[in-house]
Amino acid sequence: ARPSRGNVPGTDFSPVAPNTADLVVTAEGYEQGIVIRWGDPVVPGAPAFDFNKQTAAAQEKQFGYNNDFAELVPLDPNGNENLLVVNHEYTTETHMFPGYDENNPTEEQVRIAWAAHGLSVVFVKRAGGGLKPQPSKYNRRITLNTPFELRGPAAGSDYLKTSADPAGRTVLGTQNNCSGSLTPWGTILSGEENFNQYFGNADSITEPTAKQRLDRYGIKGATSTRKWERFDKRWDVAQEPNEVNRFGWIVEIDPHDPQSTPVKHTALGRFKHETASIQVADDGRVVAYSGDDERFDYIYKFVSNGKMKRGASALARRHNMALLDDGTLYVAKFTGNSPAGEIDGTGKLPADGKFDGTGEWIPLASGKKSFVPGFTADEVYIFTRLAADKVGATKMDRPEDIQPNPVNGLIYCALTNNTNRGSAGHAGAVEANPRVGNKHGHVLEMDDDTAGTKFRWNLLLVCGDPNDPSTYFGGFDKSKVSPISCPDNVAFDRHGNLWISTDGNALKSNDGLFAVPVDGPERGRVKQFLTVPNGAETCGPVIRDRVVTVCVQHPGEIDGASADNPASHWPDGGNSQPRPSVVAIWRKDGGEIGRR
Ligand code: FEO
Ligand code: CA
Ligand code: CA
Ligand code: CA
């Protein structure tokens, strides 16, 4: 059956059918336009992009590679003027450079890659339905060469000192920034995720404790994929053993102050942060939720000691940024309420009709106090995964984005997939991760006692083809929903509908963006709003009343493709090289998104 239109405000559009077009395909009645692409100018003096004549100096001033998270930070109440803030997660050198030699990258190629990482801040104005970049004092590139201040309880720890930074308080740059969020005080949080892949020579470390710490974070092998260690010893674990401890943090950027020094917050722990997002407790304390995107890793939260100052002044921003340096870090333990025997790993609903239960936040450290036997507080913050392993936290199916719903106050987390669930030597099905060989992922809904230590939870979606009996769509009629696979990012419209972007669709369609009501009779009615081009992932959705933006990441990145053999020609068509880009989508008649 074809999914029908439905009529919940915000999701009232005709769903896009699964497809493999090398285009952004939107719901009928919508228009699209590129906002900015890899290589487009960001700061003054940026040269026009020339794919065949790239330089590091140019890339430092141009939009970076592989846009992931994006946010529109409003500068006026009508939403006409915004700061577009974007993460540039990673580089794919074989797609960036024609004739690239994986064994012998040139120094200039490596320096281009350093400059293509980080974030961009771009002033954008509404124009003809879409968004147009403007020259502005706010425009900024943050790269792997930008100084960051390490803050919070572990700043200055011996584990964070290097020969370039004997104080352990200043790090050059940020990398593998995946998802993020806008804080209530107008700054951007961004998660350093698969930072491990950039470090070489881990194999030479044999001292058991150091080796265990590297292993748990996936830092292994001799040479790294990108060979950066040949051009700067900080990427060589044998020469600079602590540099790797200076990545894997939540970073905070103040886009309103282009001169500000970005921050790495050690109090939020070090792991493969997909993101961190803020919920404010009734008493004004702030709570940051974060997931560790790895098979069988954990969900965390941080609760501040101090209280949020309201208002948008620079003084309030400074005060609120410091909240994330002083508080308590917790990890989540999930308990199902159905008998274990009813969770058989097939996704069959237990007798009570729901995958649901209660949970507990287990404290790991607070300030300089550790709650984990055998770990100092610094060790909890810096080797957080190993500390969390000790306290009985629940191993999840790759926690990706986690964000509070501003309308109903519940927390939503995408668990993208985990095909190892239930395989030999691994944890089996539990009510919070109920399928073995979980190919398509699920979406968790949490009712958290914000600053407290208890929560309730249930699974809103168990993803896949609705004809697959292991799927669950919030109890809604499965003949009326769009297939969805590998949820990654989550966002909300002003009605509180959940919007989900996907990465790695295992249903033979391109990835896309979906909307789903979470309350009322259409709870669970998943509808596809758009699909992205071949090989691309849909990232960083922003849902505003009259415009939606998505980041199209790694178009054309499929096995065997490269700059010499491109598998996508999006967005410029013809024989052009694919370029990761931010796309705006709006209604042709100028009306509200998802309303008739
Ligand atoms: Fe970069 Fe967890 O996706
Ligand atoms: Ca149950
Ligand atoms: Ca992601
Ligand atoms: Ca992902």
C-alpha cells in the first residue's frame, strides 16, 4: 500500500517513494536550492573553487568538506537573517583529489584536508524561498589549525599534555565533528566522533594500560589511512602519546563572536560523541545528553551545578558556557519491564505490547571526585568508556543523535543499527535493543527526570520495511507508513513532530529525511519528505516554518568510485564532480512546511 498523506500539521505532505535518483527528490509542491557547497567562499579573500587547483590556503577560507550537522542561528525574530553553522566531519581524499595516491599523499593534500575539517559559520539571508550566503563579519572558518581551549575538571591533566602544549590546555583544532545542537544561550555544541582514525603508529604501544586505553577507542594499526603522521608528529601516537586524548570531546563555538576561542568541555567525557544537546531543568540547571556512536556503547548525560542565566547578552553567554565545566557526568542503564523470555531477538512485541521500561543514571564523576573504583576523576573524563564499562551501563545499538523535543519535553535518540547484536561473543537482545542482527536501527523515546537520576523509556520506532514483521511504527497502521532504515539525526518542527535523517539505508533506496508525529492518533506515521543523491547521507536537518535545510554528505561515495570515476554528479550535473552541499527546501507557494 502507498503511504497516504495524513494531516497532522507539519507532516501534511505527500510522501516521496523510495528511489535511487542522483538528485534531491522532495515531496510534491516543494522547491529546492543549494545554499553552499564544498569550496564556496566563506571568509573575505576566499578564491573561487577550482577542483583541479586546490590549495590549503584557499581551503582555509572556503566551505569545508562533508557537511554533517547544521543549524540556523536566528539573528532576527522573523528568521530572515541567520548564521548557518555547519560541521565538516571528515575528508575523503580519493574523491577530493584526482589521481590521489593513497600510499603517498602530498603535503599540500594533507594540509588541504586539515583545512577542510572543522566548522563554518556563514551569514545567510532568506532569498526567493531559499537561503543565500552574504559577506559578513560573522563569517568564520574553524579548522584543524584553530586554537581551542580545553576546559573543565580534566583541563591541565598530565594525560592532556604534549610537547607543543606542556600545560595541557590548548589544542589545535577539532575533527570528525558529527552532529551538534544549538544551546538555549545561542552557542553551538558539536561532537568529535571518529577521531581515532587519524592517528598512526598505535601498534608500537605495548605497555598494557596504555594499549588497553587505545584499543577501547579503536586506535590501532601502523600507518593511518590518511598518513598525516608523516607531516605532523602529533598524529603519531608513538611520538606524541597524549595528542589522541585531546580529541573525542564536546566542543562549543560562539558564532556571535567571531573572535572567540572555541572550547573543549572535558566535564562531558571523552568518547565518540555524536552530539550533545541541552535540556534546562525547572530549577535552571542545564542537562547535556550525549550518545557514544559505537556498537555496544552508551548514552550519557551531564548535569550542571550552576543555573542558566536567561538573555542573549555576551555576559549571559559566557556564564552559560561555563555551566558545562562544573557538574556531574552520568551513564544510562536501561531496564525492560517485560519478562526477559518475551524478548526473543526477532523484534516480536512482548505481551504488554511495547518495548519499554525504566532506567537509571549512574554517576561517574563530579568535579574532581570519581565514583568509579580504580579511576581518578581525570581518568573518568579522559577514558570515559573504560569507566562506564565498570558500572553496569547498558550496551546500546550505536547511539547517534539525541535531542530534547521542545514541545513535549521528551528526549529522542536514534540508535542507528548494530548487526553484531546477538552474534558470538556479543550481548544479545534486551528490551531496549530488542533485535539481534539489527540492520535497520530503532528510535528511543525517554521521559527523563531532567536533573534527577531516574527515567522511563519506550521505543517509538523499530525501523525497516513495514512489511518486515520485526518493525514497529509507534503502534500506527504499518500499511500507511514509509519504509525507514538507519536513523541518524533527529530534529523537531514547531509542532513537536520528530524529523529523522538516515545514513546507510539498508532497503535499496537512497537515504533521506522523514517526519513522524509523536503524539495523537498519527503517532508513528513515518513519512518520507525527501531523498538524497547516490551514495550520500542525509545529515543535520533544520526544520523551520517556511524552510527546511539538510546537509547532503559524501554524494557519490560508493565502493569503487573516486574523483577519477565519480558515482554522482550532484549538485552541478553534467560531468561535474560531486560536492557535499547544504540544500534548502521550501514550498512553491511560500506556505508553511507540512501544512495544507
Ligand atoms: Fe558521524 Fe555517528 O555518525
Ligand atoms: Ca514492555
Ligand atoms: Ca551521524
Ligand atoms: Ca551515522
